Amino acid sequence: MDLQQFRAETRDWLDSNCPPSMRTRMVPGEDIAGGHKRRSTNPDAYVWLERMAERGWTVPTWPQEYGGAGLAKEEFLVLLDELQRIQARPPLGGMGVSMIGPTLLEYGTAAQKREHLPPIARGEVAWCQGYSEPGAGSDLAGLQSYAEDHGDHFILNGAKIWTSGANHADWMFCLVRTDRDVPKHEGISFVVFSMDSSGVSTRPIEMINGASPFCQTFFDNVRIPKSNLIGKLNHGWTVGKRLLQHERSGLAALASADTAGAMQRIKPALPMPELLRHYSAMLRSTDSRLRRDLIDIEMLRRSFVLTQQRAVQETEADTPGAATSIFKYVEANYVEAQLEAQLRIRGSQGVGWQGDAFTDEEIAMCRLWLEAKSISIAGGSNEVQLNIIAKRVLGLPD
Ligand SMILES: Cc1cc2nc3c(=O)[nH]c(=O)nc-3n(C[C@H](O)[C@H](O)[C@H](O)COP(=O)(O)OP(=O)(O)OC[C@H]3O[C@@H](n4cnc5c(N)ncnc54)[C@H](O)[C@@H]3O)c2cc1C
């Protein structure tokens, strides 16, 4: 189909199928990350998900047999463009479409893809990521959770920490040690298992903003069939690193058809122009340094989005590489700078925790500002991204 025709048909279909309430900024609690344990509070979100999933457009470039639409990159970019035109919300987010799905496409067996990808594309399963441990964050390869070989299955013991959404997840993808007698990177395997498996338990951890988005996760003699091993035994470091590149990159999201991740990044939840309009009267009397900072942030945000789009158009590879760390680092910095700027504009009204002196929006913004402290840590800290850029992108000596 030629691209103009594809654009026209896409536009028509979106105009008649995207519910009006899905053409507004995302409201906390209304998103869908897969699974049934945490429900969206907006019923339209499910109508939108079902319609998009039926067309394969929750994961547009995945093959049709796995729930995608098999779109070529050019078609995918047109679809993104049309979704942005009507300010459509992502129909489906979460670690299924953005992390484990693309990783399974590359490393899964045919049976593993058939089992996991279609339910991910339909938003039926919520996934969580079992990587970090109390003694293994930046030094991830130091992880100690041990999966002992028992013939046709492993028995897993150990614990993970900071596991986002573990208490709502149906499945976990997990890095485990399967050989203790080799250099640390060479004794790790990548496995998946149901969070309902006997011996798996979770304990939520409260964050600085009062929410509990992540958990400690404990494994007590958890039985994992060997058919749940992704990639080869003891080659989990390669699979796990690839998944991190998907996690760290809006580019990855675009290139591997995670419209959800891509659109969230292209249309961030807190657009500066809106804020500027909102506070324009105040800004006229505000110091010129703040005005200049706000303009700098907005320019950085726009250049970031354009650079992402250009990178997708220029890249031949379907999978992301080490350069994704640049996107992760830049994005973390401008999002934090944006929230700091909002705080400066709001002054003391920006630090409301609770009580009648503050509006709901002011309280929500304060908590978001606190939560955003985590952006430079989650998915690998800023310092770790700079190390990767120095070594793997710039080729500087270790
Ligand atoms: C909101 C949030 C959600 C998360 N979700 C998940 C999840 O779902 N699953 C999961 O497995 N993990 C998750 N994490 C954990 C995250 O991946 C780790 O916190 C992160 O990798 C850092 O590890 P750490 O906390 O152990 O810090 P450490 O590794 O102890 O680092 C402490 C400090 O030392 C610095 N540092 C460490 N090593 C170096 C070095 N070599 N060079 C320079 N500086 C260095 C770091 O930058 C950091 O500032 C999440 C974290 C957050 C904040």
C-alpha cells in the first residue's frame, strides 16, 4: 500500500475509533500496563485497547502471528504521526510491550513466542523485571539469586529488590545465577516464570512520594521449568543487556514498535508550553533567568524528540544499541530540570504534601517532583549511562 493511502486510511480509522477521552493527556491511574490486577479507572481505556489490539496496533511492527500488524518502519512512523495528530493516548504500556516482548522476538524459541507474545499484545499479562538485588544494582552481574539445576527444571532461591509493579504482575523476567564457578558475567541465565508460582512473595517498599510502585521480591524454592529459559544456559547476560537497551531507549521503543513507550516520550505528560501559558502573567514579572531556563528546557525537549525520530529513520538495525544510553541520560536530565523549573514557578505552593492550603494539582505536582528524583537511577543510573557512553559509544579506554 502506498504511504499516502495508508495515512488516509489510518486517519479515518483513528477518527472513528479513538474515544474522545483517550485524546487527552494521560491521567494517573487511567493507563493500562497489562494484566488484570491493576485496573484502569477509565472504562474507555479498555475500549481503546481492544480496538487497537484487534488491528495489531498495540505492537504495530510485530509479526501478525504474534499479535502485531507487521507494519514496515515507514508505515509505523505514519501511524505514530497520526496518533500524535489527535493526541491519542498509548493504548497499552508496561514491561510486556516495551521490554520482554522485543527481547522474546529476538531470543525466544518459536514456542516461547507463541506462548507469550499474543497475550502481551492484547494487554492480558502484566510483567515485572527481576534484575536488581540488595548487593547488585549498578554492578548487576554480581547478582546472587541462585537457580539450581534439577534435570528438567531449576529450583530458585534468593531475593530481588526495587521490582516495579511486582505485586500486580502476572509474570517475571529474571536474571539468575546458574553457575558460581565461572567469571560473574558468564554464570547468569535469563528465565521467566509466573508470579503465582509457589515460593514467590512480594513486599511493597514506600517511596519518598508516599506511593509504593516497587517491591522486594523473595524466592523460596521456586520451581522453574527449563522450557522457561530464554536464550542459552549461562548466556543470560547477553539477553539481559539487550533488554536493558530496550528499557533505556525511546529509540528502542520506536524501532521495536512500542507505540506506548514512544508516544509517552514524544508527548510527555508535562508539556512546557501549556505550563508557560498557564503562568504567563506571572512570568512577565518573573526574573529573566527563569524565563531563559524554561526556554532552554523546552528547546532541549524538542531537540530530543526530533533526534529520536531522526535516529529511527537513519538506523538500519531493528534492535537498539549502546547509544540508547545517550537518550536515557538526556531524557532523565531534561525531565528533572522541567520539574525543578515548575517548582521554582510555584514557589512555596510547589511543596505541598497535604492539607487545605494546597490544591489537589499542587499536591500531585509536589509528589511527582519527588518521584522524579528516581529517573536518574531507575533503569541504570546516570553515572552508569555515562560509563557506557564513554566505553561503548566513544571507545574511550576503560
Ligand atoms: C523507580 C525505580 C524503579 C526501579 N525498578 C526496577 C525494576 O523494576 N527491576 C529492577 O530489577 N530494578 C529496578 N530498579 C533498580 C535500579 O535499576 C537500580 O536502583 C539502579 O540500577 C542502581 O542500583 P542501586 O540502587 O543498587 O545503586 P548502586 O549501584 O549502589 O549505586 C549507588 C550510586 O553509586 C553510583 N555508581 C555505582 N557504580 C558506579 C560506577 N561504576 N561508576 C560511577 N558511579 C557508580 C551510582 O550511579 C549511584 O549514584 C528501580 C529503581 C528505581 C529508582
